[in-house]
Amino acid sequence: ADGAADNNGGGSIDVRRDLPGIAAGINAEVPKVDSFLEPYREALDPENEIDDEYHPRNDGVYSWRALRLLSRDASSAGPAGEVSAGRISRLRTSDGDFEAVVRDARGGDGEIGGGLPADYFQRDVV
């Protein structure tokens, strides 16, 4: 009772007293969107010569984590250069690809080699 719970380690936590610290520790473990998307940015640059089969967009777990971070980031305004709520709308809805979001977060196509294909948003997923 009284907000305390046994943590099976012989001690107990007081939810009212300890929960804010526990939550802060969990939030500290969540990576920043900008740093998490760095491997995706590197794969977009043709100078890095990363084969398409090794591109992070083809890793389901990486893509799922990135989309979760993007959606979390979209709910709060970040400093310049980070993904903002308006950029989440640049997801390709046919398959959830986020290349346009990554390019926007880095200042557009000029900073990343190559460019967003002209038909990017019209592509059908096969």
C-alpha cells in the first residue's frame, strides 16, 4: 500500500518518490533522432558506395525504431536541424519510407550526395 512496491530484489521503491528518477533514466536511454539517422544519411551518399541491400531502409528493425523516434520527435519542437512536426508529413505513405525526412533534417539534398528521386512520392510499392 502507500505507493511502495517490492521490486523482487529485497528492497522496495516508493512510486511517488522514485518514479520521476526512473522515468528520467529511461528517457536518457532513448537515442536522439539526428544521431540515430546518421547511418541512413551515410547510406544515401553515393560517395560511400553502400549497396542497396545493406541500406538501413531494408532493415525492418532499424526502420521501425526510426519511425518510432520520428513520431516521438514530431510531438515536441526541437532545436534547428532536428526533425520537426512539419517534416514528419514528408513520410512516403505507400511504404513508410523516410528518406525525404532525413534529407530535410540535414538541410536538403545539397548536403547529402545525390538527390531525392523526382518520382519519390509517386512510387508504388511492389
